[in-house]
Amino acid sequence: MRITCPHCGPRDHSEFTYGGDGTVTRPDDTVTDRAAWEDYVYLRDNPRGPHVELWHHGQGCRMWLRVTRDTVTHAITRVEAVGPWAGHINKGDGS
Ligand SMILES: [Zn+2]
């Protein structure tokens, strides 16, 4: 499987580390409901088909990427940088 990093270009997946489900949202710090925190920490969907995941390019630019990957075919349909420089990287203007 190859992942096209918006900064580095196409790279083998061995350069990346899987960072988990990219659709999970952390509860607000004021949330005290134990079930909400258990859901956040432990419960994940196991979808068949397109899924949004986080990947870290640790052997390259070290950016975090949000990757849409089909869990059946491993086809990647979208990759975008996340983090403070994501806007510039995703636009490709290099500024
Ligand atoms: Zn990269």
C-alpha cells in the first residue's frame, strides 16, 4: 500500500504509523459522564468500505495525515494534512 503524502509525495506505508480512527471526537473537558469517556477511549466502529483514519509520516515529514481508505480494497481516495500547517500543505503553495 502506498500513501501519497501531500508534502513528500507517494511513499510506502511502512514509512507511516497508523494513528487510529480519524472520525473520533474527544469530549469537552467539562464532560463528566463516564459513558461518554468510555466511548471515546474504547469504542470504535469496524466499517467495511471507506473509512477516515489518521496516519503519521514518522519516516518522512512527520506530519499527521487524515486518510480516507477503503478497508476492503485498501484503495486510498483522499489524503490531507492535519495540524498547524495543514492549510498551506493542502493548498500546495509551500508557504
Ligand atoms: Zn510526508
